[in-house]
Amino acid sequence: MYSPRLLLLVVSSTFIVDAIELSRGKSFSFSSSSSSSSLDSSEYHRRHSYSGKGGRPSRPGSRPNRPSRSSTTTRAPNPSCPAGWTLFNRQMGAWCVQLFPGAYGQEQAENACRSYGAVLSSVENADERSRITNMGLTMMLPTGWKFGTIRTGLRRDSIGSSWYTTDQFTTGMQGLVWSPLEPNQGYWQGRPNNCGLIWLWVPGGKQEGARVLGTFFAMECLTSPPDRWRGFICGKRAT
């Protein structure tokens, strides 16, 4: 028979060997008189590891919770213009214009536009120029006039200087197309022709120089001849 001390030494040695094998990632087994089991190191760590916060360890391949998406998306309303105003899509955004009749000079037209919360409008491109010209014809012809002018936000500071737009919302000068021999460097009633107007004309109307329907010509800024239909174009941002 084995002595108790010898048995205790054998059992202790077995646990020490098992502990070493476990640290190396190898499986181990132990037996006793009452039960026997086997447990590999990965299973051991799965059962006995913890997150450090009291929670369960995360599962391999699990994804973090994602914020829920709203089932509805709110879209910004499309830009629109007040009744009677026409919407133009410009490079800087949507622009509303309206043509008004009136024998106004540049400053008077600017003040009139301001009363509508607008400014004297320039012309950004060929489409705008064409549509504004058609507005002018539609408004002019029922009055019996067969030629006229539309005052715009186009001017220069002096004869021979560069032309520029004044509405602060026009990109480039693509909408500027001059009639032949324009812009002239002349004067009218002693005042320099430093403002750009659009020419309106239908057959039977008075022909002045080489002006062409729907193109620009230079005219003085204070007033314009009374022997024709006259209007001005206002513009403001769409809302």
C-alpha cells in the first residue's frame, strides 16, 4: 500500500503538470474517485473570462448597435415666386422677375423695384433675355405701340469703361448681346449713354439705327424718349 504522503505528492504533481499544460493552450484532464471531466483551454477561458464591467463577453462577429433611421425624410420646399413673378434658375440660385410699365430713368426704376422688395434686374443668359423680351412684347402690343424699351440693371460708369450688372445676383455676362454698332459712345440731350436697355420692335414700328429685337443698346440713364413704350424689369430671390 501507498502511504498518504506519497498519494498527496502524486496528486499535487498532477495539478502542477495540468496547470503548465493549460498555460500552453493544451487540453488537460484530471480524475478522482468521484468524477472525471476534460476541458480545453479555449472553453475554460470562455467560461471564466469577463469584460471587466460585469457584462457578458461579446460574441465573435457581432456588430455594434446602429442608430435607427427615421422612416420619413423632410425635404426642403422647392423655391417659388409670388403671383405674377417668373422663376429663373440662375447659377447663384432661383431668381424671380416681373416686368412693369413705366417711363422711368435708372434711379426711378430702381426705387420702384425696391417698393416690391426687389432690385432692377440684370440678364444672366440668353434664355432670360428671350423670355424678358417676350414679356415686353406681350405687355406692349395691347397698348398699340410697335416699338419700345426695357430698362435693366446694366450700366457703366463712363463712356468707354466696362459694363457691369447691378442686381448682385447675376453670374457672368453671357446674357449681354448688343445690337450692331452698339454699345454706342454717344450722348442724348447732352447726357452720356451709360445704361443698357433691351430693344422691342415689331413690323410697322419705328426703326432706330441697326437695333435688333431682344438685344441691348446704350442709352442715357436719366430718362428715355417719350415716343415709345417703356418698361423696366425687377428681380428678387425666390423663397
